[in-house]
Amino acid sequence: MFAEKIKPPLVLTLICIITCGLLVAAYQATYVDNTGVITDKLEAGLTELYGSADGFEMLKNDDGSVLTCDGVDSVISDGTNTAFEITANGYSTGGLHVLVGIDENGGVSGISILTIGETPGLGTRVQEKSFLDQFKGVTKEMTASEQEDTVKAKAVWGDRSSINLLTVENEVEGSGGSGFTLDAISGATFSSKGMYGAVRTALNAYDEINGEAGEDNG
């Protein structure tokens, strides 16, 4: 009799605990800071890319809000190097939360993985140094696609990640691109393309920011 009375509350408690755990995990995996403060996670990413986070500041608009670009959560710079915080779709929606570093010449200086929600043992392999190193030195010109306008038309109802993924698919299939060929991880094509899409987003944002800066200086 006692067991029958205690069973329903016990089951309910377990369900609550599991649900709370899943919510916390989901929050941590998708949380994007918009306060303008360089968090410990971002600081660790900057340190991985540049050896130190000293001198880096999160760029802001005139009204004090965090500066964002199309597909970019935040932009962090020390005046020479610029890092772009990006949440991109891989196999999982928003499964790639990365920091892409761009040097003063407009080339990729490195990529730091902030969080990853891809399939363990497959998509998570995009964290491997051998995969990430292929992007070092890549510039916007090297990833330019003649199919860009067509892709944008196809993805008119999609977000930036969707556009990037479609563009990357064209490039990987040989229908575009001018100097860079993605070496995708076997069994993790979506995650590989998602990472490439994040790189493209960073390069486009860098070009946009520097184009605006050039206009202001002119």
C-alpha cells in the first residue's frame, strides 16, 4: 500500500529532474550573450586563437548595443585581429557555435569551437585540428561563388545559415568557388558544410565592416 502511494510522486519527481536537466543543457548549448561583455567562453576562444584575450573588445553600435552582422552574434577586435562569434546550422539546428578569427589581411587566422551540438563521433569531428586547419588563410575571394544570386533566390524564405549551406553545396559539387575546395569529413557532410558556412559568414561580415569603415574614412 505504501509503495503504491509513493510511486506517483516519485515518478513525477524523476520526470521533473530529467526535464530540468534537458532544459539546462539546451540553454547552455544555444545561449548567446548580448550584453556586450566578453564571457569566459569567448575569452577562452580568443586565447585559443591568439594566445591571449588582452586588448580585445566587443564592438558596439553608437547606441551601446552589440554590433551584429548578417549571421553574426558578435564581433570582437583588438584593432588588428577580428573574431566573429557565429551560431551556424550543421546536422543540428544551431549545432555549431564558433569563433572565427580573421587577420588584418582578410584571411582566416583560425577557428575556435565554443560549443558543439553535432552527432558524437561524426559531426563532432569538425573540431579536429586537421579539419579546421584547411580554413587557415582562406579569404572571401577564395570562397566566392558564381551561384550566389541563384542560391539567394532559392533560399529567399530561409535564414543566413540556409543560404550559406546551399551556396556551399554548389561549391562542393563544383558549380562555383574560386580557389578553395572543402575537404569534408566522411559521414559528417552537413557538419562540414555548416563549418564552411560559418567561415563564409565571417569573411562576408569582415568585408562588410571594413567596407563601411573605408567609406567613413573616405
